[in-house]
Amino acid sequence: MTKNKNPWLWVPTLYFAEGLPYFLVNNISVIMFKNMGMSNGDLALYTSLLYLPWVIKPLWSPFVDVLKTKRWWIVTMQVLMAAAFCLLAFTLPRPSAQQIAGGNIGVSPFIVTLVIFYVTALASATHDIAADGYYMIALDNHTQSVFVGIRSTFYRIASVFGQGVLVVIAGLLERKTGNVPLAWTITIAFSAALLGGLALWHAFQAPKVEAAPEKGRPAAEIFRELGRSFVTFFKKKQVWFAMVFMLLYRLPEAFSVKMLNPFLLDSTAKGGLGLSTEMVGIVYGTVGVIALTLGGILGGLAAGRWGLRKSLWPMALSLALPCSVYLFMAITQPAQIWVITLCVALDQFGYGFGFTAYMLYMMYFSEGEYKTSHYALCTAFMALSMMLPGLVAGHLQESLGYTGFFWMVMICCLATVFVTFFAKVDPSYGKKN
């Protein structure tokens, strides 16, 4: 086994590789389907279902520990994702410009595309399990602490690259070629090549720090251990309120997130803002993600100073109230790009700041026996909180229009206020001693 590899050779690229497929599957897919003529109702429904592997990944995470090494899982899943995106690039449907302009193409032409996205989502969720476990095995405690900021930074870089750079590339190709399916074929093929390169890099640069797992551990034992973690989770104090908190704290964002890119892309005649694809990549995928990251950094500093309990109300209001910028834009439909950019940045900064409390609450609730397993279950509820509202968000938007939809989002802020009011947290948790 090789343990002396410089972490700079593989930690940044590993977490870039963890983030990129997640954003391709859950965010870029929305823009691609929108630009290829799928209705808001259908694209929100079917892309929200892509969250499902992250909801249920605790069910198979124990098997990643006992079947092969985590390094094997990392490289294999990266190869699988690269192959899936390569296949996706060459199987994209080719709707005509007239069909796309109609904006109401059914799901049937996209069945193969969706299946490939679902396979990629399963591989990406499995890769997450292996990558986080490998990080803890390959590095000692001190080095883990040193690189925790690096891994988060490169995950965010993957977000900017996926939601920003790739969307800008697709938009420029759309404009240059006048062929939307061709533009996305090239963009997805480029993503496949990038993931393939990352898989090759990690095959040589990720250190071999694990012995092969012991053979012969019965599946029944794994299921018993998994069952114990589930039982102890649901026996925790205030577990039912904790589940409600995890499902409702982000409700305004959960409803709005699938409709933000369609809102930016739709014409003003349809109630949208009429931005080009590349401008959406800059405004939402780049400036928005940078603002989100800055908000998260400030949130971490604030939580460390005040503790979770004192931070909870400012963060909850910061997460919920900036959603009003989309209602403002739906009503006024501003043409000035600086106004739109400022509004998106404000919302994303607030969300990043407010999301810190959500993450800290999950860590707080996971304390005790089976801490790792319980946190994994909390992240499952986190994914579920985004999936369930997303399933109906598109159809609600089509029924209410953008203005009515964002009024509904503002009403959902009451759910954030409700769960924050009843949340009980140790006053000392998260506070610097």
C-alpha cells in the first residue's frame, strides 16, 4: 500500500469529481431540458426524481465499506459516469427548432436521456459515499483538518464550473450553431471526457491506503447493523420534530430552485426574464454560486462566534426572506442585467448564510451512538426535502404563473419560521469555548 502521496495531488480533484456530476445531474439537466422544449411541469417532476439516489444511499452505504476498497469504488464510479455521459451525448433526442419553440415536447423522446441521468445519479451518490470514507482513511486527523477547506473549495469550484462554465459553453454553442441539441451534445461530450480524465488521474494518483476488505462477512450481519442504526435514529429524543425541521426549513428554496433557471430563460411574454443560456450561466451559475459560497463562509464564522442557538433565527430569516427578490422580478420583469444579477446574488448569499444553521442542526441531532450513520440518514432527509416539493413545483408554476408561484414561495417562508420557533438546541453547541 502507498501512503505517502501528496494530498494536493488527489484531494482537490477528488472533490471536483464529486461535485461535477451532482450539478450536471440536478441542475444542468433542468436547463438542458428547458432549452430542448420540455415543459416546466415535466422537467421539474423528472429532474426532482433524480434526488432519489441521495435519499436512499444510506441503504447501500455499508456495502461500499465491505465490498472492494473505497479507492476501487471511486475510480469505478468515475469511469461509469464518464461512460454514461458519453452515451448520453450520442443518444440525445434531436427535436426541431419548431418543436423547441413550442416549449411543450412530451417526455417520450427523453426516456433514454432520463434513464442515463438516473444511472449517473446512482453512480454519483455511490461515489459520494466512497470519497468521503476514503478521505478519512487516507489522511490523518491533522491533515483532514488542514484539507477540509480545500475539499469544500474544490466542490464549489465544481459547482461554478458545472452551473457556470458549462452552461456558458452550451449557450455560446447554441448561438453560434443555431442548433440546440448539437450544442448540448458537445457540452455533455466534453463533460464525459473531463470525467474520464479524472478517473484516469485518480487511478494513478490516489494512494492505495486500504487492504482489501475481509471476505465472508455475511449480508445478514450488515443488515442487522444497518437496522440498529435505523432503530436508534428513530428512538432519539425529538426525532419527529427533527424530521419535520429537516423537511420544512428549506421549503421556500425547495419549491423555487427548480423554477429559477426556467424563470430566467423564459421570455417576458411567458412571465420570465428572457435571458440567454450563457447569461444564465454567468448570473446564476457563476455570480450566484460565488455569493452562495461567501454566504456559507460568513455563516460558518457567525455560527462559530454565536453558536447554533443564537444563529438560528438570523439564519432562518436570511434563508427565507431573500426569496422575495424573485417575486419582485416576476412582477417588474427588469431588463437591466445588473438588477437581475444583484437580486440573484442577494438570494444566493442569504441562502448560503441560512443553510449553515441547517447543516449544524443535522450534526447536532446526529450526536451520540451511530453518529456517522445518523448523519447519513439526516442527509437523506435533506435530499428528500428538495425532492418532494420539486416534484410538483413545475405544475404549480404552470397553473399559477411565475408571479403567483413566487407569492406561494413567500407563503412557504412561514414553514421556515414555524420550525425555527419550535427548535430546541443546546445553547453551547457550535459556540467557541
